[in-house]
Amino acid sequence: MSIKGIVVSPHPPILIHQIGRGEEQRAVETIKGLHKTAEFVRDVEPEVIAVVTPHGNSFSDGACILDKDHIEGDLSDFGYYDYKLGKNTSAKLMIALKDELLSSDLNYIFMKDSDAIHYRAKIKLDHGAVVPLYFIEKYYSDYEIIHITPGMMDLKDTYRFGMHLGEAIKKSGLSTLILASGDLSHCLKDSGPYSYAEEGPIFDQILVESLKQKRYSDIVTMKSHLYEPAGQCGLRSVIMALGAVDGMETNPMVYSYEGPFGVGYMTAKIEVLDEKDASLWEILANGSYGTTPDITENEDDYIRLARKSMNTWVKTGVQLRWEEYKKGLKDKKFINEVEGKRAGVFVSIHKDGQLRGCIGTISPVTQNTAKEIIRNAVEACSFDPRFPAVEPRELREIEVKVDILTEPEKVSSKEMLDPKNYGVIVKSGYRKGLLLPDLDGVDTVEEQIEIAMHKAGIQAYEDYEIYRFKVIRHQAKK
């Protein structure tokens, strides 16, 4: 059996005495847990440690694997100048991982020195790697590494990457331990690095208890409205490690959890047993765990048209033809509505409750509303500069919303505005900034105008005009 186990480790440099200078004693249970994880590593004697750390070179849509024969790191950024660590990269496992990923549709980069120059990145052991390895080195040092940073990949893609890692380890034949480096919430106290957020303690409790009770599915399917405000950095490391042991029988043990500095620290090990277990990925891929049966079930004709346009473009690169699409429609009223008028349209797409793309037109630029929807659905899924283009594997998880705009009318005072009922357009010369109505987190007229001005690059001292409009919003009923 090639995978010897998983250790989960936090990585605050303050835990090392030469940096903490006594403050580390406030996290004594975490230090004890780190020594226990190091003893576990010593006992299983891996040839390779696959280090999964959030603080390497992080990309928004893919993983980064450092591709260099020898990688070094230190703790000089934290005032400890005498400690340096260098480890050889496992050439055999790197070859196996490269071969394995060729068959995947995931985004990744094997970063060489030339790539690091291009991306203004560094090929080094970051503190997310050095701190856990500092404790491991006290017990065991006869190992090579591979260094992986998950970036901000979708959680399920992160799990799938872990599955490919597990297959590569198996094919390499090298005994390998996976180090999942990461802190939990940074928002446990106002005195911590970030302000307190109520999601912080909840996130930590769910992650710790789910690991203890082997409810890995609760970790992989966690919603972004929980883990994003929690300000954590360890979730994807844990998920990638779990993906590597998909289909294997495991025995998890949490050694410690505490949050003495306003940041959650968990230490844990996951033993890998010989027995085979059911594949969590098969459950997730079939949509039989914690998901709605059909995300499109309660969509109206407007949303279906936008979704069909998006799906057609993402899968084929060809724009949907309205004349062909309408032949399959039975609702003549809908056809008459969208063919009989022109209007500005915004198409918004969301995934896991988070915006994935939003593009629209203030005034119509096509022949009718139907073609406006088709056009803007394509723009939203593939050409919103804030996001990478939607990929085919994401389509089943995308929620679609369509807003049909009324004709904008100029307002003479802010009293004529209402962020719940009216969208706003701020115009100065050729620059225009638009904000739709009834958006989460936009509660006042002042906020609405400020955001619209920022989008247009209009400064407060400039002359500008304000317009309001209403929308007919089409979104699936919950």
C-alpha cells in the first residue's frame, strides 16, 4: 500500500520558540499535537512526503506543483534567520503525477524557474511547508517531497486533483505520506488577525467534528457562504488529501484543536487501512449527497433560454440560434414577449452561492430580447474579465438569473432612489456605471451610488448624472 497516511498540521511560525519567544506556550496543545503527528510520520517511514500547502504560488483556477530537483526554504521572514530547510523533490513521483494529470481536465502548472520568472513567483518552501516539516525533522528526515499549492480551485475539483495524486502515488510504488498544511478560521476573536465572524467558530466545529467522525462528504460539500467569511486557509489542503485516499478505508484521529490567538489550529492524523471503502467521489458525482435533484427544475422560459445559450457555447463554442431554439417551444406567449420588444438584459450566473459571472447591456444591442439573452449569457459564462471561463464540468452546478431592464429615467435627487426596488446608473461623459437592484450587502442609496461610480471610474468631485431603472427578475424558485 503506497499511501501511508495523512497528517493535518497548522503552520503558525509563532509555535517555534525562536519566533514565539514564550508566546508559543499559549498553544501548548497544538505543539503536543504536532509532536504526535511527527511521531506518526516517523513510525510509517515514508519515502516521500507530499506537502499540500496554501501559501505557495496560488492561482485562482488551478494547482501549482513546484518542478525543481531541490527546494529550499527558511523562516527569515519571521525573524528566525538561523533555520534553513532543503529537500529533494521525488523525480519518480513527479513523473507519475505528470502522466496521471495528462488525462484530466483540471487546471495546473508544473512550475519551473522560467515559469516563476514569468509569473513573478518563487520556487521555495513557504512557511506552510517549513513549519510542519520543522517538527517532523526532529523525528524523521529521510524523505523526499513534492510541493503542491491547491490555489482557489473549486472544492470538488480540489478533491479530484487529490484522486489523481493518489493514483500517481500508487503507480509510482513509492511509500508516501500526505501533509495537509493549513490553519482553520482566522476570525475567532476580534483580537485575532481579522475581525470576529460568527461563521469562524461554526466552520471550525464542522471541520473538526466531520474529520473525527469520518464524515468527509460534509467537508467536501461545504458551502462558500460558510468557509469564505471564516477566513480559513486549510480547507483545500484537507480536501486534496482526502481525495488522494478516495475509496480507501481510513481511521482518523484528531489530536488537538484550539484557537489561542484568534486562529483555529487542528492537528490530526488519518491512518490508511488495507480494506477498500466506497468511493465518496462516486456519491458526489451522482449527485446523491446533499444536493438538489435538479438545479433547473423550477426555472422559467427566460432562464431556460439563458441556460441553453450558456450550455451550447461552453460545450461547442457555437452561439445558440434563436430561430432553431424557438421551434421546440410550446409557449407562444413567451415567444411573442421576447421577439416583440427590445430591452437591456443582464445575465448573472452563480456557483455554490458565489458570483461566477455577470454581463449585461444597459440598452439593447440586438434585434430583440431573446437574442439579447442569448448574447449576454455567452458573455457572462465566458467573457467576464473577473472570472475564468465556465468549463463543461461546472454546468450542472451553475445557477442562472436573468434581469430584464426597464427604460432608465434620470433622477433629480437621491430621495428618488431605493436600492431594493431600483437599480442605478451613474454617468459622467462616456463613462457609465450600473448596479442592479436588490443585491445582498447593498442596503443604502449611498452604497449603491458609490459602487456604481467605482465601476465606472467616476470620482466624487466630478460632475455626473444619476438614472434609475427597475428590473423584471427571473430566477428559479427555491
